[in-house]
Amino acid sequence: MSMQLLKITTQAMASYLLITLLSGCTTYTWEDGSKETVLGVPAEDERLTEEERRAQGVRYRKPGEIPE
């Protein structure tokens, strides 16, 4: 019984660690359909209205570089 509890606890801890690590990821999807996941980069604010996004202007990003 003790080994089974240890196995379940280990699996739960591994799952928790994986979820915690992935929570800091941002996945960018490019126009060609390719995707890139970047660790530690906050996603863009999706709550902005279309007018607010236009007022910010266009921001270009090179793949592999962390945006500001």
C-alpha cells in the first residue's frame, strides 16, 4: 500500500511541476501557420479594443528574439 501511495504522490508532484513550468509560456502563431513557444514572455493583452491596437501601431518581432 505504501509503494502505491508513493507512486501516486510522485506522479502528482511531477504533474504539478509540469503545469507550473508551462504556465509561464507564450505561444506565438505566425502568418504561415508555424508556432513558437517562448518561456517567460508575457502574452499580448487581448482585452484591447481594435482602436487601441491600431493606436499602438505595428510592432515587428524577429523569431528567436524576446519582445520588449
